Amino acid sequence: MSDTFKPHTRKRRNKHGFRARMKTKGGRKILKRRRKLGYWKLSASDEPTLRRRH
């Protein structure tokens, strides 16, 4: 039996990142709610480990 959670940075960023949230109406609602509640991190893109290195 294999593990069910195998984390991948790119997949996480693409599915739960800021750009992905902005694409859909529901995603924008999530960001709006998180801003209202005062979350420091709005999406997975705000995690230091997921920031793109140039």
C-alpha cells in the first residue's frame, strides 16, 4: 500500500496558488474572505518554500 500524500511544490503552487485563486469566482471569494479575516498568508504562493527563485 502506498502513501496517499506525496507533496510536490509545483503542483501545490499551481492548484492552491494566488494565480489559481484569481482565475475563478470562488477563488476570488476565498482571497476576499482571507483578507477580511486578516490572514498573513492569502494562498500557497505566500509560503516561503513555494516562492520562485530566479
